[in-house]
Amino acid sequence: MKKFNIKSPLGIFLIAVVPLVILLAYSGIRLDLTKEKRYTLSESTVKVLELVKKPLTVDVYLEGDFPASFKQLQSETRFMLEEFRKINPKIDFKFIDPIKTKMSQDTLMAMGMQPSVLPDVKDGKISQITLFPYAVIKYNKRGVSIPLVVQQAGIDADQQLTRSIEGLEYSLVSNIKNIAADKRKKVGILVNHDELSPEEFHGFVQLAMENYDAGPVIPRNQKELTLEDLPLLKQMSALVIAKPRKAFTDNEKVILDQFIMNGGKTLWMIDAVNAEMDTLTRSQKVMPFPVDINMTDFFFNYGIRINPALVKDVKKFALLKLVTGEVGGNPQYTSLPWPYFPLGIAENDNPITKNINPVKFEFPTSIDTLGGRKNIKTKVLFESSERTLLKQVPNYVDLKEIASVDSLGQMEKPSTPKIFAVALEGKFNSAYASRIERKGYPGFRSQSPENKMIVIADGDVGRSKMHKGEPLPMGIDRLTNQEFGNEQFLRNALDYLLDDSNLMALRNRNIEERLLDRNRITKEKANWQWLNLLLPLVVIGLLGGLFFWMRKRKFG
């Protein structure tokens, strides 16, 4: 019998490689060889998971008979939750088949889940399937439902799946962080400057209360912010100022300046021009005019300026549904382009705007980034297209402009793309560091710690439309039946401002699509089936013939 040589290639393989494979298999250690490191949890995620102190359960409603694409989402979700459990054994999960467990749609919808109706392509045939791809996180007698599928218009099913997988880690870990937090951050909504009414701002308040404690900030003297309001402001992690129409006093500006210098985050939704669609619909023509809230020098200090001129985008715009005729006494509606309602479409990889529906702006103005501000980074969130016009005010806005979107009216000049929203981050310097006002503020600070601010040149971006006295969901256009991304944009904006764990960076994760060619699969399906059926038989026949020939040659 031939002696086994451990120095041979076979010996080296058996001694070195096989034990290593067995060790990795039983230890659970996995090597992530993907280019984008899609199977490696971020450091921010690990830190959040380690902070979970009590048992946390994730119920995933992705079990049952559904297309292969959802099997992939199921597999990715299962893998990620297994990794979560390795980091913290207090985290557990289970997959539930709502059909097998006989859960009604009413029960699922009562838990905050909305059905997803998506196309399923099989054998060249397209059908629709209704699923509830959600995960329910339960912790300390609290629960929250989170969607696992990205709802974004204008993308196909493959893109939808890829983007859902890209955002999976952020969706899960951000909600785990929020539900497991011992204390929720507070968001104040300033109420003193003729801002949006509670009904109009109902949608925003609801989304803010999902993860934060949100409530109004009303000056104690009912007139303006003073030093008496400092104790309340110090409790707030962020302050929201939505469509103020009354000018801020100089004393209030110092209060706001020092709120920011002490680390307070701010979300500004500013109308520099007064133009209301309700008035225009009734009178067919309206005269917008500038709105001065006495904040020009305040924003100038941060390197931005809001211009009092309406932006008309003749390329990226929302539709306006109007009565254009009558048949048998019934009004006939037509959806027409309305350039004063430009759309914000994400054209960069900013985590605030990535993978959301277009955001609808109504009569926005523009923001100039002045630059030159030390320690401040300015990031553009949304801007108009290259086919943009500016309408200086005061000037008439007429519904007849719908008929000639590309025309240049009186006092209009062609312009370059204009910015609708910016995010500022860095160490902000006080505008009052060398002014006498600093002496009237106790504990005055000249510079902030690392801070953030978002400025939007449209006060209506967070407004909920009213129907029969009730607010509609934010971003829903009841007439055109379109759903815009305003709600998700503002939710992401708040999360960005209050993200002290750097989780928002996970929204920038990109997964390269490596998809099979479906058309080629359809055309060559029969050929490959026959190849897979016959090739093993041919190989076995050849090997059998070769073995018979060698045996005959040796013993014949």
C-alpha cells in the first residue's frame, strides 16, 4: 500500500484547509468578500445594538409563498437579524406567515402596515401580488412597525428590491435605537410669528412624535421670545420654524442665535414671498409680494441668503388639476403643468434625499450660498432644473401662464438652476460675538459645538392640505392622486439633525445590481434546460466508456 505523503498537495489541503473550513463553519465566523461590504455591520450599528439592555423582539412578516425577489429580501433580512443577535443576544427575531396564521388585513393595517401591491414577472407573464413586507419591533411593552420595501415612484421592481436592501440596515437599527432609548429627544415648534396653523402642521407633528417628543414653544409673554423662555428652550434638542409671517425682533434673534450656539438644531421653512394658491384659484390672478421677517442678516452670518423672487421651473414641475370644460353639466378636469410648483428630485447621494419620491414645492424662492464661512459645510439638498425662470415681485401670477409654460413674461429673465434647500453643518460662529447685545445674555457663547441646520426656501413644504375641515396626509395631492416625498424628506431632515450616532450615513449605502438578463432567460430557457438534462448523461456515458476501454486494455 502506498504511503500517504503529508507534503503532497493533497496532504497540505487535508491538513491546512479542511480544518480551517470546519472551524469557520462551527464558529459562525463569516468573511465578507463583497466589494461594497454589504454583509458587514457599521461601527455605528454595533454601538447602538450594544446599548439594548432589555429583551427586544423583531417579528418579520416575510414568510410564505411569494416570488423569488422577495425570497432574496427575506434572506437579507434574516442574515442581518442574525448578525444583530450575535452582537447582542437580547435581540431575537421570528418570521411570520400572516396567511398561515390567518391574520386579517384589517388586523395588519391596524398595526400600522399598508399592503404592497407589486408586479411579479414569471414566464413572461405579469401578475400582481399583495404582501405586507413589514417588521414589527417590540421592546419594553412598546412596538413600532417599519416597512421593509422602499415605496418610490418611477422605479421598476428590481430597483425597488435593491434600494430596499440598501436601506435595510438603517431602517432596522434606527428604529431599534429610537424604541430602546431611555429618554426621547425633544423637538420644539415655534408658535408666535403667524406660522402654519395646528391643522395645517398636523402631519409634521405626527411624524415628529413617532421618534421624538414634539410640542409647541410659545413665548411666556405671548409676544416675543425673551430670557424667560430660556429654561424651555434648553430642553429642546431641535427647533422648527415653519412659515413665519411676522418679523422677528432683534432680541429674539439673539435668543435664537444662542440656542444654536449651545448646540440646538434648527429646521427652517421660510416663505420670502407671499403667494397662496387658494387666492389664485378663486381670482385667477394674484399679486405676490415680498415678506420681510427681519432675518436677512441672521442667515447671512451662516453664508446663505433667501431671495424674494419666485422660481419657475419649466422642466421639473408638478401638475395642477383644473376645470377645463363641461359635458352634460359635469365639469371636466385636466391636469396641466404648473411651473410655480417645481419638484425637488434627488440628484446626489445625500442621505436626507436619497430614495424618496420627488418633493413638491409651492411658490418657492431660491437660496444663494455665499461661501467663505469658516468651519461651515454647505450641502445642497434640492435645486431646480437648468430651465429655470425667476419672477421678480411684486408682479402678477396668472393661471393663464399654464397655457404657455415656456414663455417669458414681463420682468422674467432666464436663469441658472436655483437652490430650494440646504443643509449646514460645522462649528457656527455667533453673529453677536462682537456686538453689544452679548452683554444682555447670561453665559453668552461665541461659537457652537459641532452643529447642524437645514434651511428650506418654502414655507408650505411641510403643510398638510385640508379637505372638509380635516388635514390630509402630508405630500398627498387629492386632485391629481399623486404622492410626493414631502413627509419622508422632513422625517429624514429631523433624523439628520438629531442623529448623534452617525446612522444617517447608512442611507448612502450602495449595492451594485448584478441581475440576470430576463429577456435572455426567456429566449434561451429551453436550450439551458436541455443542456442541464443531457450534459450529465453525456459526461457519465463518456466516463463509463473511458473506464470500460481502460479495463479492457489492462485485462483483455
